[in-house]
Amino acid sequence: MSQTPPLSTARSINGTHTFFSGQIGLKEGQLVADNIEEQTKQIVANLKEALLKEYLSLDDIVDVTAYLTKQEDYESFNKVYAELFKQPYPTRTTIGVAWLPLNARVELKVIAIKQS
């Protein structure tokens, strides 16, 4: 697999709707850990940086698609997710998959809308 896939990290429409490509828990090009909690925390930290570049924050995320490779991680994922996002939570779809890049355990894809 190529280290740099052919995609945009984020695409903004009219400066209000921003679509972010799926993110895995990378720091300096490596997965931060082999557990879902630390990977999820790193993904959200990376998303915060990406959101700032678009003049957005976590509060602007309205939809999350989560991909998990291990069904048994679901409860742990929900626990850390609830710590990282505030109510009202974004809508969310969680999908079980067989594989993610670099053997990550979780990937998050988000949509953010600039709140007025």
C-alpha cells in the first residue's frame, strides 16, 4: 500500500460544510498504540488540528462514521468517545470491518458544519 493515498484530507463546500477523510491514530507516521482507546484519542487530537485549519472545532462535527476491526472494542470505544465529544453528540454510524490501514483498530470519518 502506498504511504500517500490519492485523496484530500478535507474538502470544504462554501466555507460551511467540511468533509474529512477517514483518520487513524497516527502520530509522526506511526500508530500510537495497539489499543482502541489510545488510537481514538489520537484520532480526535489529529481531527482538532485539521478542524482548526478550517476554522472549526469538535463542536462543529455533526456526523461521524466509525470503523472498528474488533467487535469486542465497541464498549471501550463508546466510553472514550463519550469523554471526547460533548452532548449533543454528533450522529454516528459504527461499522465493523476486517482491516484498516496499518492494522489500525479504529478509523473515524467526520463531517463538520460551521455553526453560526
